[in-house]
Amino acid sequence: MQLYQSRIAGLGYYVPENVYTNHDLTRFMDTNDEWIQERTGIQERRFADRFNETTTTMAMEAAKVAIHRAGLTAQDIDFIVFATLSPDYYFPGCGVLLQREMGMREIGALDVRNQCSGFVYALSVADQFIKTGMYKNILVVGSEKHSFAMDFATRSRNISVIFGDGAGAVVLQPTQEYGKGILSTHLHSDGSEAEILAMYYPGAHANKWLKDKPPFPDQELGGLFLTTEQLESGAALPYMDGPAVFKKAVVKFPEVIKEALNANNLTEKDLDLLIPHQANLRISQYIQKLLGLADHQVFNNIQRYGNTTAASVPIALCEAWEAGKIQENDLICLAAFGSGFTWASALIRW
């Protein structure tokens, strides 16, 4: 079997027009610009139109650009890998919805639910398909519409001030140019503390609200994904122990970056650009200092978009490329850490 390398042939991103500054959020919750910037570095974020934009439609806009830049049409795409934690429906996944909206052939569509590290995981999956020769043009997407599910009240400000909406996409193709493209990917998980960053409902786990009584009179089976009690109490909202997540992230982020470099007999000095998942500017700055990287070696845009989870890496990658910060033969590292916990990295020779 002939093995190929994977290269990014086209990339694109989309962010909604609606800009919400930190000051705008003070209309809904007890917060202020200084408080948000001090803790996250975020100054503003984009929120999708509540009724006319979805996770899928934003993905489509990003995908159109990526496909065009790759010199292809939607009919040329062989496979879709779609990463999101905010799908349009509980099921089916967004992959098939994107296939439908773009009028693609009856190709395969795979949905990845790895939250903040979702895009890097999706890129790794696509890379394996390219390497084996199974597919030639794979669309890899990260898209999120957080705003529809967040609680813009003081009780949830530690989460709601962080996240934004947007989408990014790349087209992956094979290349026989030795030493170019994706050099390696590295994936990890540890579920021992999964509940400290999670959205428990809707879900199929044991429901504490119904634990001591059947959901309906004289009925032992069946139930509800969401109950009135969960909605009213806030149990159905995302939960995050911010300090605990921070402590874990600042350990695993640099570990997986060094793992990628070591696997290719390279060091931090060889890096032209690190593109970390945009979780928190303080995390990125800590990692930069720990690895001894200069400002021009790390790309951050969380200040303008907030945390767009699975979309953050491809949005940042595309912005960096458009700004001329990525040149031929540059060594690029993508890295992410998030809920699960899962973390991952990809090392790319452009």
C-alpha cells in the first residue's frame, strides 16, 4: 500500500456580523470589561443571527471559501469530517446537513464530538484517510453556535463571557512531496475529571430528578431528556470549574506540543508559528513563556472572537495565513485542549 502525506490545499473561515463587546454584555449580567479582559483577554465576540444562522450554515460559508481556494467544487469533495459541540440537532449530526446544503454527492460524513480539540482530532482522522489513499479531497470543518445555548445572566457569567460563534474549514489533499504537509498528529484523553467541564443535559445518563420515581404513573420505562426542574434550576446549563481546567490545560498543552516536535526530531526553536486553541489568552501567554517563544511565533485572535471551541483553530489558522504570517516551508504547530478532557496537536510543514 502506497502511503501519502496530507497537505492543506485550501482554507477558509466565517464569523457572524453581530459583534458583542464586553460592554454590551453588561446589559445582561453583572460584569465589566476589566473583569473579563483580566481573566480571559477577550474584548469582543461574534454571535450568530438567532434565526437565520446555524452551525451548519456558518460551516457552509467557511467551506465555500476553502473549496474555492483549493481550486475545487463541492462535487470534488470525497468525504466530510465535521467537528462541533453545538450541532443543529441532537441527531443527525451536522456532517450530513452540510452535505445536503452544499449539494454534494452521496459521500461519507463523519461527526466528531471532541469539543475544543475537535478540529485537531478531525484533522488527524482525515489525515489517516489521505495517507492510505482512500480519499483525495477531504473537507474538515469546525463550527460552533454557542450563543443559542448560553445563559446571559450573572449566575453564568464565568462561562457566557468566554464563548463566541464562528466556523473554519480546510480541504486536505495528498502530496508526494517529501517532508511537506502534516508531519504527525498526537491525540490524548483522560476522562477521570470529565464532569468539571461538561453540559450534562440533555443526556441519557442517570437522571437525578427522576431517580426516585418513574417518569410517568405506573411506568418503569421511558423518560425525558430535559425536565422543567432542570431548566428552572440551571442544571441544564454548561458547567465549568475554571481554575481546575486552567491547571490541567497549562500542563497538557505544552506536553502535546513538545510531543509533536520530539516525534519529528525538532525543537521549539524550529517553530515558525504556534496556533493554540483560543481557550484563554492567559493560557496561551503562559505556554508561550514556558516554551520560550517570541510574540511573532504565537498567533492569538481570542481578543476579537472569544472561544469558538472546535472552530477556533481553523479560524486562527486561516487568519494567520491571510495575514501573511504563514509562508512556504514554515513549521506550524496546531494544539488544543478541552472538555473530556481531550488534547491534541498537529505538526505541519507548509
